[in-house]
Amino acid sequence: GFIGDDGIKSYNDYTLEVDGAPRRITGRYLTDELTAHAIDFVRRHRAAPFFLHLAHFAPHRPLGAPADRIKTHTDRGVSLQTATVYAMVEILDHGVGALLTALDELGLRERTLVVFASDNGPDPLAGPRFNHERRGAKYDVFEGGIRVPLVFSWPGTLGAGRSEFPAHFTDLLPTLAELCGLGRPALSLDGVSFAAHLRGAPPPVAPLRAWQWNRGVPNYTHNLAVRDGEWKLVRPPQTRNKIDGDSTAA
């Protein structure tokens, strides 16, 4: 975990909690540091079943990346701020590749389910960037804010394919439990398993989905979306700051 309310000072100056103790790290790019920890974890636990949750900080603010990586994108006419974000994503991509290579070298690739996802759409405060021409961004509930990549990779078990099933993060627990042969957890869950769909079966019926975000106490009159089948109802956002009273916007 990160130490301090401000998260990190920069991607080359930060404090991590490692084995319960704070560790100040300078001069090592944060994304590379987290990748190294992940690969070390896999190597140490390769002889037994393991679960690894690698939650990269990039490309979150404060923006920062090596100058040569940024130059690759500014040379193409991209603004400095956006080029920095793309460089950060490029380094993250390289790290994910290094982790997959480690699984290959250890003979674990076909025994390991890899799930890749993002948390939300791009941060508008970090500059404009590609978002598949979807409306909105981080902080709101339009498609550009909540529709993100979700990739499952398990060579030898899951075939290649693409799905339009509107998966939600609440679906991951029942899906992973079924894929691991554990059955459905004995809990009241909002999500549904789409494990059979990953194996080629038709998608399940998606339950009603809901999203809401604002700073402070949740308020359903502001920045709310509900999806039921092919229909989506949106109460639009008014501000990224704490809202004052109910919104009447439709």
C-alpha cells in the first residue's frame, strides 16, 4: 500500500508499505517497482496455488515518465501532458508483458487465469486522450466514464473471442469462483457468473446495473446511471466537487 494521504510525491519518489513496514523508494520508477514485486511474488509462490492482485498506480496523477518515452509521443504531435500519459501507459504495458513472460518461463501460463481491467475512463484533468469516441470521462457515469477494458486470458482453457455482455466488477467474484471450481459463494451477491459464457455459452441475463458517484454523501439525484437490458437512465453530473443539495437536471 501507499503511505501518506497524498499517495505519492512522484513516480520516482514514494513510500510503499512492504511486509507491514514503510519503505522509502527513490530513483526507481513506480510502475517498474510494482512489476518487480509482482514477478517476485509469482516466483516465490509458483509451487502452490496463488492469487495476485496487481493494482498499478499509473497512469494516475501526478504525471511523470522518462523523457525518452515521452518524446516518442511528442514527436508525433501529441501535447506534452497527453504524451506523458501515453508514456505511462506504455511502461505499464511493458510491465504486464514482463509478468506474462515470467509465467511462461515458470511453466505456469496455462495454469494461470489472467484478468486485465481498468477502473474508470480517462481523467479529464490529465489532458485529452483516446477514449473510443465515448461520451464522458472519469468522474461521471456516461459510457466514457464507466465502460472500460476487461480481458480474460487463460491459454488452453479459454478460447479467443469478444463479447458485448455488459459485465460489471460485481460479477468477478462469482465468475472467478466458478472458473476455479469453487461453486457460487454462500453470500448475497449483486453480480452474476459469466464463466460459462467465457467458455463459449450464450451470455447470462444481466441484472439491473447501477452506478453513482459524487464527493461526499452519495446522492442519487446527481451523477447516477441505471441500466436495465438495452435501456440506460442517466441523471447527469453537475460538478466534481461536493454537491450542495439535490440536482434537478434531467
